[in-house]
Amino acid sequence: MTTRAIEPRMELEANLHMYRQMAKIRAFDEQVNELYKSAKMPGLAHLYIGEEAVAVGVCEALRRDDLITSTHRGHGHCLAKGAAVNRMFAELLGKEPGYCRGKGGSMHIADPETGNLGANAIVGGSAGIATGAALSAKMRGTDQVAVCFFGDGALGQGLLYEVMNMAALWRLPVIYLCENNLYGEYTPCGETIAGDILARPRALGVHAESVDGQDVQAVHATMRRLVERARRGEGPAFLECKTYRYYGHHVGDVNREYRTREEEREWMSKHDPLETLASRLTTQGLADAGVFERILTDVKAEIDGGVQFALAAPYPEPNEVDQDVYA
Amino acid sequence: MSTPEVAARELTYGEAVREAIAEEMRRDPRVFLIGEDVAEAGHPFKVLTGLVQEFGTKRIIDTPISEPGYAGIGVGAAMTGMRPIVDVMFGDFITLAMDQIVNQAAKVHYMSGGKLKVPIVFRTTLGATRRSAAQHSQSLHAWVSHIPGLKVALPSGPYEAKGLMKTAIRDDSPVVIFEDKMMYRTKGPVPAEDYTIPFGVAEVKRAGTDITIVATSSMVGVALGAAKLLEEIGIGAEVIDPRTTYPLDKQAMIDSAKKTSRALVVDEGYERYGVTAEIASAIAEGAFYHLDAPVKRIGAMDVPVPFSPVLEDLTVPSERTVFETAKALCRKA
């Protein structure tokens, strides 16, 4: 009797945790955009806003020691896997306490302690690394699973098909996680992807599914299944998450000539990942508006504290420049 | 009655490579080898024959013909606790895996602020005159020598093939090791016991007082042949093998050039923008006021390697060209 009473509460807590994680990612990247606009951040950044349900739904299905590789649009993956906001901001500002001591920046955040093998600025460039991590897990006799995040743009890279082929041949515990946000940089994916996306992994014998990437519960449930499958030694999988990036390719892409404002409004108003989860839990009578407001207030405080930490943090010493070229 | 083996034991260059890999795989269970035709086939040059029988297909892994794919898999395995040897059959094929070698393996340690390591060895080949034409004959070690984050080794004989391979496998940074495919059957003394050759330490292969000849890989043999011819006309050549192009032992070459006052650099990579240019400039900068002649260099001819033997032989440095160039540098007509 008691367990039946606890389970829904645990489920609610898990859902509210996913909401919090998504809210944190959104607030983080909104702050990144502000840092860019106020010229406090060197270089550019690729915002994850709109796609939060993918990173959170995926990473909540993983253990801390499971491994991920990330992309140029990677802040969401890093945070969802457990990275701390303050050291993330510090890295984006090129500061010493950053995750890579300021040497990686927005596109290269790595955090081995949370199983993050690094974001990668070569589109599709980490497909080999994630597959190798899965091979390594198998050779070392752990039951770790590796997840390779990549966008629809990476479907144009031959490397992806080479490593999926080997992962299928060797039944490696790796999940190829395609975030299909409909645009590869500035080009609609309809101009770059021929045929059926899922037919590609399936041709290689890789189990493939598609899911609504704006629905964190759906992503999470699907991923749990695929992760367990991989952990049991049943081989690789490919999951397409249909999603949408609210901003441009990067913070400086403000005109977005390649798509309509109407399309953007449609996604933001009808398919927002935070709204979708909040309204579902509200309709089910599991939470009220006050719960979500409190989460957003907490998250804002965490983000504010993180960015203040990073702004005040020191830059690396000049003698750091030639450190760590070789191990 | 048998006497203990004290005389030098001889192995071929290929056997020395195989012995190094086998010994390291016995010593360290994290070491494995991955590439095309490496298991039952034992590699087209038969360098790996027997390894799969000892270590099995879980550690000697045959792959599809997918250089970028298995190179990337090696990088990921290296980042997560393994020590892969990635076998790239021909040096020409590193071009296919270049993103994984240059943008991934070489940069992960630095980009992660030193938190991640990539202890990986890419073993591949260089060397022309096998009548294999333009896509199987190049010596592309300058390409990777250019990249911070990579170390590059060029064994010049069986002894070096074993010692440098062992050092490469034990290194925590990515190493690219180029074996001269024309030398696999060359025999030489190789100790049966465990030994390593430190990276960044050149070896004086032959002492001399009149000219310094810096030579890499199989060009060491060419330079030693030329040195014999030079001796016959009264020129004492000092032959130096840098053994690694990165780290590069500039000081040994500078010191030798200061002593001899003349220097010639010989390497089988394309001459333009090549390894010879880097070494020649290091000598010119470091020994300028001791030099009696400009530093000369001989690389492969700047043409795609031709098929026809009469043409191909013209493209690589030979004993004769090294001899003539050294003689001219010493102003002997």
C-alpha cells in the first residue's frame, strides 16, 4: 500500500527535476545571449533554447558514469549531464576556473567527472569518440553506455555511417542521438537530407526510433528503454528527436532569413518543452503554477550567482598558454 | 653445448615492430590494435602475423575499410582508459583520418584544460620505390609534425623500430609512427630484452669532422652509404638520425654543424615546406656563425610519385645525389 502511495510522488519529483533542469538550461543560454549582446563574452555561442527536453530527457536516463559526447550547441548537454553553472560561465568567458581552464570555450566544454567527454566543434566529429568510448566500456567490462549527441547537419558526414556500421557489427553500447532541429546552420534540412532519416541507421542494422523532442517525458521514456537495451548488450540504437532551435545558428544570427517568424511562433507557442510539461502536470492536478514559479525563481538565483562568479573570476596566467599541449 | 646469446640477435624491421607490439600487449592489458586486415591476414606487409593467435580478435581488431571511423574509435577508446594502436595501412591514407588525428586526438588534452588524455599510437608507413604509384608511396610525416599535440617518430632500422614503438605505446600523448615500408625485410641487431628509445634524442650514427648529414628513416641508410663514398675522397661525414621529428633534438644537430661547419638534410618527404626545411632552418639559426656554406637539403621531388620505375627512382634522394651534394658543399670538384 505504501509503495503505491510513494511512486506517484517520486514520479512527480522526477518530473519537477526535469522541469528544473530544462529551466536552468534556458536561463543559462538566455544569460549567454545577454553576455554576447553586452560584449562581455569573447567569440560566439550556439544557443540550445527550444531544445531543452532533448538533453534533459536523455541525460536523466543515464547514470553519472555513462558517457556523452556533445556538439557546438552543447551547453544543454553539459548542464543536463551535471555540469555546474558557475564553471560553465567561467569557461565561456575564458576564465581560469572554467571547466577547461579557459582553453576550450563554449564549443569544447569537457567534464569527465560527469561523464562528459567534450563538446566538439567539428560537425559529427565526435561520432568516432562516442563509439570508441562504447568499445572501451565493453573491453573494460563495465556496463557503461555512451551517447553521441549530434544535429541533423551531421547526417551529411560519412564518419557517422562508418562508426554506426562498426557499432552494429560489434554490438556496442552506444546511442546515436540525432537532434533534428530542422536547420543545419543556415540551411533547411529538406535541402540536405535525402530519403528517410531512420532508414539510414536501419540499413546498417542499427535499431532506430523517432520521438517528439519537445516532450521531455516522451524523450526520457524512450531513452530509458534504449539505454537498458544497450546495457543488456543488445547493441547500438539511433534516436531522432524532432526539435526546434528558437534562436539562430549562433547568437549573431539574428535575421534568420532562411525561415519565417510564423514558423518560429508556431513552435514556441504550441511545442515549448517547458510549457508542455508544466501544463500536463497542472492538468493532471499534480502541480500548480506556484510550483513552477518557485523553480524559476531558484533557477534565476543560481544563474545570477554563476554569472557573477564568472565575471569576477581571474583570467588564466599567460604562462598557461603552452601548458597541457602534451600529457 | 650452447653458449649464452651474447652476440647481437638479428631481427627484420617488421619482426622488430611485431615484437614491440607483442611485448607491450603482454605487459599492459589496455593496449590493443585496430585496423584493416590486421588479424588473420596479419597485415598486407605481414608485420602483424601471429598476433591474433596470441591475443585474439578482441585485442587485434579487424575493421571495415573506414579510416576516419576506426581512427575516431581509437581516439574515444584512448580517452576512456584504453591504449589503442591504430593501424593505418599506408601513410597516404592518413589524409582520410586527418580530422580524427589533427582536430580530435591532437587537441583533446589541451582543449579540456589537461583533464582528458589520448594515449594513442597511429602506426603507418612512408617510402617510395615500391612501384605503387602516387596514392601508395608518399611520405607525409611533415603533415602531422606540423601539429601541436602530436609526436612523430621515424624509425630508421630494426633497433629503432622496436624501441620507438615501445616508447610510443607508453606515451600518454598521441604519437604517429611512420615505418618505411621498404625496410620491413631489412635485418639488424635488436635486443631481446625490454628497452625503449627516448623521444627527442638524436643519435649520431657515424662520427665525422667535415660535414653533418641529418637524415631520417630510410634516408639514414642512404646517408651512411653516401658517407662511405665521401670517405673514399677524403671527406668525413657525420650522420645524425633525429629519430623523432617532434620532439626534435635541435641541439644535437646544431652542435654537430658547429663542429663540422657544413650541413645537409635528407628526408623522403616532399622537399617543399618539408621536414628538411624545418631542420635546415634550425641549424641555420643555431650554427650560423660557424657555417662555411649554406645549409643544403634534399627531399623527395615535388611531383606526385610516378609509377614507371625509371621515373619513380628519380624522385627520391639516393646515395649518389647525397654524395654529390655533400661533395659540392665541401667544395670538392
